[in-house]
Amino acid sequence: MSSDRISAQMDFLTTADQLKSVSRATTLADGSRSENSAEHSWHVALYALVLGEHAPEGVNTDRVIRMLLLHDLVEIDAGDAPIFGEHDAAALAEQESAAAERLFGLLPGDQGRALRALWDEFEGNVTPDAQFAKALDRFQPPNQNLASGGGSWISYDVQYDTLVARVGSKIAHGAPMLWDWLQPRVAAFFERMR
Amino acid sequence: MSSDRISAQMDFLTTADQLKSVSRATTLADGSRSENSAEHSWHVALYALVLGEHAPEGVNTDRVIRMLLLHDLVEIDAGDAPIFGEHDAAALAEQESAAAERLFGLLPGDQGRALRALWDEFEGNVTPDAQFAKALDRFQPPNQNLASGGGSWISYDVQYDTLVARVGSKIAHGAPMLWDWLQPRVAAFFERMR
Ligand SMILES: [Ca+2]
């Protein structure tokens, strides 16, 4: 029945509200406070909408936007794992998978399976859509840090080589044109910090 | 040149970050603080993704998601006008139009015009896509208020009839199935508050 379906969907959407209380390592562009994962999700979806034209051939921007709207929901249970922090990758993957099971499980069965598959695709980072989505997820924080004057690079004492290895490689992989644009800007920032 | 294009797009995207600092009348579902317009934009885009199946025939959910990602950007300059507050509608429309001019004007010309047209379509509230998007924008706050135990209904001393007139009518217009679901829940809440 359609009313039961809407009730299940509203359970999911009201639970999703908790993503607004998950704090990230990255700050707002003005450095005034930490960004939360809900507003980050909006921001990267907007990145996809605006920068989709620079995606490699065959990428479907609307699917990428959908992935990015969902990509961090698991953090409601598992928290945000800062990219420059240390964590047990296997334990985190298990927590996130349990979170996906619980959260997408709130939805009607068919829809829960479809959205879980989209999140799995994002995590798998194999399809061009997932690689572009992941590249945008990695591309936004350096731009926030450049705007705020260092942000999480300062708080995590990040070196240029670490940044290229952990972040640049993923951006270059899924969105080479965006890395070509960003790389000289980041290099100049770290040069000035020496 | 593609690099200049990306620079203009990044100007727009970094300016858009300011939407995270625009506060709304509605609170988080747990009532802990006011929601900001960026996380609200994420939430209603997620509503569209999940509830798109209940849209009237012919609605394109992906276009609705794009509209909702953009719909509040003008608040960066014009602020959020609470739906139950008093304001000069003509003056507000003028402020928002000037904001759209400035913000979409940061983008490359062709793209700025396309996204401005999408925002104008949302504001116009004439096409089925715009009416469904607008309905979702009106549907989310009552659900937040039901979850938090009253929220902006309490702070603005809202009566049931006012709610039906200002909010229910727009939801019923663009998403009748969602109003059918919500109306008895809202009516029961106001009945309990008597
Ligand atoms: Ca994350």
C-alpha cells in the first residue's frame, strides 16, 4: 500500500537527518567551523552539477549526483574517518557495511536494494560514474582548504607528497582535468608554507 | 579555455559554500539547533531521490533534484524568509532576483544562463517539475516539526488553518499523494496541542 511505503521512506528520510550532526575534518571555506557531512554532501552534489561537463566520456552526471547524495549516509552509524587520520580499514569497512544494512533497510525492500547497490558501486570505485563521484568527493576538501588558508592540512600536519598520494591520485583517476587544474594551485600553496 | 572555465566554476562553488551559514526557522529533527540552508538543500534533494516515485505523471526526478540543489542559493545574499514570518513579497523578490544575477553570473555565460533558467522555473512554480520540487520544499519542514515536537510551529505560533493555507496547499498542488499522507498526521498533532 502506498501509504505504508511513504511511511517507510519517511523513516529513512528522518533518520537521514542525523547526517547533519556528523562533523568532518574539513572546515567551511571561511574557516569558521567544521563542515558537517550533510552540507558536504550538498556541496559535492553541486560540484557534480556544475563540473559534470569535465567528466570523462560516458559518465552520467545525474547518477553521480544521486551517488553523492547518498555516499556519506553510513557515517550516521560509523562516523567520518578523516582521510589523513589513522584507522583500521577492515574494521571501518565492516562498520560502514553494517550501517548500510541498517539504513537502507529502513526503505521498502526494492528501493533499499537499489540504493544500497548505488552506494556499493560508489564504494567499489570501479565504474566511471563511481570514479568521477569519488574524484569530486576528494576534490572538494582541498578547495575548501585553499580558501580557508590550510584547514585540515594544518590540523593534520599534511605534507604535499601525502596529499598527492592519498587525494591527488584519486582525483587524477576519476577526473583528470580537475587534477590538472588543482595540482599547480596546491603545489604553490605548499611551496609558500615551507 | 577549459582552465578558465573551471576557475569561474570554482568561484561559484566556493561562493556557494556561504549557504552553509544561512540559518532557517526549521530545526534539526532532534530539535537541537536550527537547520542551515545548505543541509536543508541536501535533505530535500534526498527527499526527491526517495519520493520521486510518488510524483505526478511526467515529472523528471533528476531535473527536480537539480532544481532543489540550486533553489536556495539566492539566500546567500537575500537571507531565508521564514514561511510563517511577515515580509514584503515584492522587495524580497527583487533581492532574490539581484542575488540570482550576481551568483549565477559567476559561472561561464552559457552555464550561468542555463542554471538561472532552472532557478526561474522553480520560482515560477508552473511546470510539473517545479511544482513537485516546490511541494518537497514545503513537505520537509512539517516532517521536521513533527519529529522535533513542534519546532517552527511553536516558535511562530502557527495555527492548523494557516499551515493548510500556506503549506498544505502547495504540497497538495505538486504532490497530492504526499499531502494525503501528511495531512492526518499534522491534524492529529494540532489536535493534541489544543
Ligand atoms: Ca566521508
